[in-house]
Amino acid sequence: MPCRPEARPGFCLDHAGVKAWLQERDPEVLQDLWSEADRVRKSHVGDEVHLRGLIEVSSHCIRHCLYCGLRAPSIGLERYRMDPAEILACAQEATRLGYGSVVLQGGEDPGLTRDFIAVVVRAIKRDTPLAITLSLGERSDGDLRAWRKAGADRYLLRFETSDPVLYRRIHPDLPGIPSDRLAQLMRMRDMGYEIGTGVMVGIPGQTWDALAFDILRFRDFDIDMIGVGPFLPSPRTPLGGPDAGAYLAPPDDQVPNDELTTLKTLALTRLACPDANIPSTTALATLDRERGRELALLRGANVVMPNVTPLPYRARYEIYPGKACVNETATACQGCLEGRIHRLGRRIGRGPGSRNKTLCKDLTACDFHH
């Protein structure tokens, strides 16, 4: 993609530039990237950190994705599905804690029927001021329209990788139903949803070229919410089992699933999409429990998603093992997050925290190239 004309001389966010930054390891050079990402974040979305309450509504899933511990063939899982009253109670807890929105996340569960979710969405809208994000996998247009009509505001559907060969390998189609998540995202935008997506950093088979293209794809599709987190292997999956090495790209081209590469991806995503909402993910906090959330907020993130799922369910929603904060109550998590955010000189955002598509306050920040 050509550089935009307002880019400062010597800086341009094209494929070669993104790839070069992704592979950069010099701490002094990377300080320029961190500083620029934080400046662009401040210029476009300000110092507010918006808190979105995460409700993990179901661990049932019909998919056979190679990377997710909830995949249908996984054994030894105690599956669950929350009932509408439990979900509403979680939303009310999020309201009590001052959050502006909730995310209803689950496996691709046929038990979460069109009517089930519509009833839940209407109840949350009736009883709380919250914005609602759904993250329930690939669903029919009929389901999506019904949920939008019921009051759902946003839909999060990660495309995981824009490499079509890698995508088909790690995310098999359902019988007779080809998977095209980018097409669903565009249809949902036409329905009036804010759309969110994201990728895993370092999934076996991911190359530097593919990850660079992912970042530019966020910009090309003008995504509203973008989640970037490291691939964390689950022993219940082929990509976390003894044969995982067979899926790797060549050693000099395999993206590592480490904290540094994830933070570079996040920072470049902020530069590519200056006014998008970008969370500091739980996966990154799991990788670095001491400073993971803070480093993401210093590298361009402006959202945190504390978990308000009831404790008895959290350990059973095992996408990957050892998830951060799995044993902390919502109240305890709230106090911890507020302290971390305030120590960074940031403040808690109020209201739904929708994307604010604004003109860049400093046009030189709109593209960046090393």
C-alpha cells in the first residue's frame, strides 16, 4: 500500500516498513516505536482506559480449531452454559463496578440460540446502561440481524490470520459451510454493528510477511476494535501437543509467540489504526503477570477487559491453561486494575467507549515506517 502524503518525511507504514519493525530487536531503536505508538494513542483516543466486563457465557463449541482448548474434540473438560439470569447478574455486577460495556463471549455453541441471546441482550439493555459486544463465533445472518435488533452494539470475531493457507489449516470449515470471517465482519458492519477482530502472534506456521499483512488488513478494513495477543498453546490441541513442531514455519521465518513481538504488533496496530479501540489482552497479562497489562497500555492500548464471569465457571473456560486472574473476584480485579491504570497517569473511562472516528490531531502521526 502506498504511503499517505501527509506522512512525515522518512516515515511510511507499508508492508516492508511494518515487517522491518516487527523484526527489529534493538531496544534503543524500538524506543522510537514505543514513543510514537503512545503519542498516537494519546492524540487520538486520549488518556482514558475503558473497562469492558468479560462474561464467558458458554464453553461448548462445535469447532475443531487446532489452537483452542475449547475445541469440540477436547476431552476432560467440564462444559457449561450460563443461563440468562446468571448472565444478567454478571452485567449488573459490571454496572455496579462502573464499567461502560460488557462482552458476551463463548464457544460456537448451538445451544446459544437466536432467541436465547436476543432475550439476554434485551434484558441487559432494559436493566443496565451498558453497551453490549457479542463474541459468539460464526453465526447466520439471521442470528446477527436478530441480535442487532435486540440491542447488541458490537460484534467481535477474530480472523486470527489473513494467510488463507494457514487459516484453513488451523480453522477447519464445518461440513458444507465455508468459513470466511472477514466477509462476516463486513456484513455485520452493514447491519450496524461496530466490528472487532484480531490475530494471534506466533501461531505455528505464521510468517513475518503474514503478520505484517495482518496489521495492514486491520487498516484496509477500517476495523473498530482490534485484539492482539500471543499464541498460548493448550495441551488439548494439536498446536500444543507433542506434534506441534510439524506445523511451524521455517526457523528464520516463524514468528515467535513472545511478549516483545506481541508488543511490537500492538504498537504497529495503533499506528495503522489510530482511533481504534485496542485492548491490553488477558493473554499478554498471562505471559507477563507483573507488567504485561501496563506495557500494552504504554505501547498503544486503551482498553482492559476484566473478567466478571462467576468464579466456578472461569477455570472451566480453558482456551489455554494458566489464564491470568482466573481466581480473582470481579471486585478484587477492579481494585487492582484501577491502581495499575492510575500509576500510569491514566484514568478510567466512563460510558460505552465507542470508537470515535476523528481527524488526526497531528497528521505526521498517521503513518510510521522504520
